[in-house]
Amino acid sequence: MDFLLANPALLIASIMVAATPILLASIGELVTERAGVLNLGVEGMMITGAICGFAAAVGTDNPLVGFLAAAVGGALLSMLFALLTQFALANQVASGLSLTLFGLGLSSLIGQAYGGKSPPRSYRLDIPGLSDMPFLGRAFFQHDLMVYVSILLVAAVWAFLKFTRAGLILRAVGENHDAAHALGYKVVLIRIGAIAFGGACAGMGGAYLSLVRVPQWTDGMTAGAGWIALAIVVFASWKPWRALLGAYLFGGITVLQLNMQAAGVNVPVQLLSMSPYIITILVLVVISARKGGAGAAPASLGRIFHATQ
């Protein structure tokens, strides 16, 4: 703890790294839910992205190829969810839970060949003049590329939903898919696109875990990160910048409990490990108890759309 207090720049940098995989997954799920689809398979898509990215990075010795493969892997797995919910009209909650179980099993099978291997180092983005600044440089400008990509992605999603016609259509589908269909919009196609985007983001979030934060493959290494991403979407009231705030809040709690363990604080390790998830649950309980509920959830969220109606 003394080390952290003496190095606030390092603390901020650690929080940004810890928050990035959660932020990537939550911003993808936010877009999916704004289209009216509740995909509880984020954990499965993240762990699939983790192994796909790890395998591709090790095979090509290129971390960027790894992140691309992770995005493709997560998107392909999300298409299974799209097939079940948009064509077979299966229950979205049950399909999402099945997707998580399938992803965990698939990643475990593929990952058997990659135990003990190390991925190539990710590229660090050094910004001339900024990276060498005494405090700000270490805190904000000495990170790998994906930290900045995640923040830019938040800005892009915010601008897309707020200022573009396509974003307005996606929000309309999430609010009232029947009205959007009556106006001639392809509800199923729009939702499939949102699902694929959510899967790609979740896959990249998983790859960040296996390639950067914990540069190795470990079975089940997401350890509930997908569920935290789902909670952050609710915490954010389906708003991109609030999702960034929620992800960084969770990242801060995670870094704090890890450093408390390293400092030998006289608290059971199990309790410290549970603390980020306990705090997340408490935040959701408080939000749900507020007048007006958890926020402006899309009105058609989780509802099945019948294309023939």
C-alpha cells in the first residue's frame, strides 16, 4: 500500500490496464442491448477470444493478429447466439447462458495445446513529448495500443448512437422493434450486426487478458469478467461514457485488492478476491432501489421479434 501511495502515476496506469478488458466487453454489450438484445454469453465470448487471440499471436508472433483473431472468434461465437434468438426465436436468457457454457468448454479444449507458452509482447504506444512527461507520461501515455483503442471505441459508440442516422435506427429497434419494422427497417439484420459487434468487442477484451494483463493462457482465466461487464452496462444506464466510468471503477477496486494482498493486509485472501464482485453487487442493488429503477433500459430489451408479424 505504501508503494502505491508513493507512486500515484503507477496506480493510475495499473487501473487503466485492469479496466481495459472489462471496458471492451461492456461497450460491445451496451450496443447489443441498445438494439434490444440481451446476450448473457459475454463470459463465453471473452474466454473464446482469449484463446483465439492467444493462439493466433503465438502462431504468428504478432499480437495485433491475435487481437484480430480474437474479434473474429468472439463474433463467430455470437453468431450462434444470433441464430438461436433471431431465427429459431429461442429465449435470450437461456441462449446466453448456454453460450457461456459452450465458450468455456470450447476454450478449454483448444487451450490444452497452449499451456506454458508465452505470447509476443504487445506494442507500446509512445507519444513523442508526452510519454516522457514526469507524471502524466507514466500514468497516461506509456500504455499498449489497446488501452487507447478501448477509449476511442467508447467515443465512437457515443457519437454513433447520438449523432448518426444508423445509430438512431439501432436505438429505435431497441425501443420498439414493431414500430421500426413497420417503418421498413430490417430489425433482424440490425440486431445481428449489433450482436456481432458485441461478440467482437468481448473477444478483444478476452484477448487483452491473455496477451497483455496476464500474458499466458490459463483455463477459465476470465474469472467472471463477462458478468462484471454485464453489470457495468446496467450501472451505466446504457450510456457509453458511464460504462467507461464503471469499468475504471471496477479496475480501481481490482488493483486495490491485489495490492492489499501483496502488502499482507490482515484480511483473508478469499474475502479480498471477492471484494470487486461484492461491491459490484452492492452498486447494482443501490441503483435498482433508486426511484425509477436502474435507468432507461431499452423498452424491447430481451423481447422476441417475430418477423412475420
